[in-house]
Amino acid sequence: MKNLKITIIQPDIIWEDPKANLEKYSNWLETIEETDVIILPEMFTTGFSMHPEKLKEPLNGASVKWMQQVAADKNAVVVGSLIIEDEGKVYNRALWVFSDGKIESYDKRHLYSMGQEHLHYEPGKDKLIVEYKGWKFCPQICYDLRFPAFARNLEDYDVVFYMANWPSPRHHVWKNLLISRAIENQSYCFGVNRVGTDGTGLSYLGDSACISPKGIAEFMGEKETIKTFEISYSELHNFRQKFPLLNDRDTFSIL
């Protein structure tokens, strides 16, 4: 199995301005020559907004079309979460967009009730496992990180990742939980966070990360940046063979 290149975009999201954000990302993406997967943060066109009535987009909206165009141009998958309206309901929805335009989606299951997210968005129900170039990915969104049972690696996935707007007061929690998800699931773990201050006054310290199945982490710091990591399937496979902890995992279901 070939290695994969995963590109993380860590932006200072322009508050509730999809057009300006897409222009920013387009400029950054011009610097990428080759990658397999491009991951953007949670609500990457708006910031973590509780104003879906003015920001929601359909599945054929401008932001989704932008993702499809980037995926085609870069011959890569593009992933990020958007405020999506679907059949009259609004979701914090992660879209996994293939280079041929096809889309897989995951709706955020754990809505952040302390931020009133549950009052504005519909919760998702189902975990998504998506296959790409022989690898299995499990995309999750921000607050999901606090609920390890939902992320439990029952499907032998290879990469779990979290698109987030994770604020600075709980920054140490972000870093520690990401490492925990990698170790306990014996998988690569990526965290994709933003920096700056949003329209509600919340600040963010970034530290997007690539974490190995052994828990070895590389964090990206606290500035706007874009970075590509290369991950090795053979290293993952060999580690699982030598230390097969997943053979002893508990099996259970989440209602």
C-alpha cells in the first residue's frame, strides 16, 4: 500500500464570509504541488456560527462546488465541514469530496450544547468510514473528540481525524485527547483546528496535528499555516502486527 500525503489547512477563518474564505484557501492551495487529501477545519467558510438561517447552503451550493473544483484540479480528496441544508433540516456536515466530484458525508453527532449548537442544527446518527486508495478513514467533528466510544476502532480504520473550531481555554484538552485517540485506536490521528478570534470573541490557538499510532505527535503551532504530512501504511501495518492490541478490543454498539 502506498504512502499518503495529507495536507492540513490551519486558517484564521474570516467570520461569516464564505466568499472571502474560499478566496484565501484558493490562494494557499496554489502552493501545493502534490497531495492525496486536503483537510479543512469545521465550518471552514464561516467559523463556528449559530446563524445558519443566513449562512446555510444546499448540497449544490457555491462552497460545495468549490470543493469539487479543487478536488478535480488537485486530483485529491478535499474534506471540511459546512453549514448544509438538506430536506429542510440544517446540519454541521463534513463532506468528503473525491476528485471525480462524488461526495460522502458525515453529520456531526455530538452537538456542542454549551454553545447552543443543538438549538440550531440537527444531530447526525451514523459514523462514516470511507475508503480511499486502500486506506480507511473515519472523519469526525470537533466536540466528537470528547466521546471516545463513538470513535472506537471497530472497523479497522487507518486514520481518524477531527475538523474543529477548538477554543483556546481548553487547548490542553485538544492536544491530549488527540494523542489518546491515536493510541487507543492504533491509528493515525489528525486534528485540524483554526487560529485567531471569531465573531463571538472566542480565541483559537490552532495546533493542528499529525499523530502516529504510537502517539508521537507533530503540532503545527499557533499561526495561520498549511502543511503536508506523509503517512506510511507499512509502518501502521507492522506496528499492528507486532503489538496487536485491537485483537483484544471490546465490541459494542451505540444506539
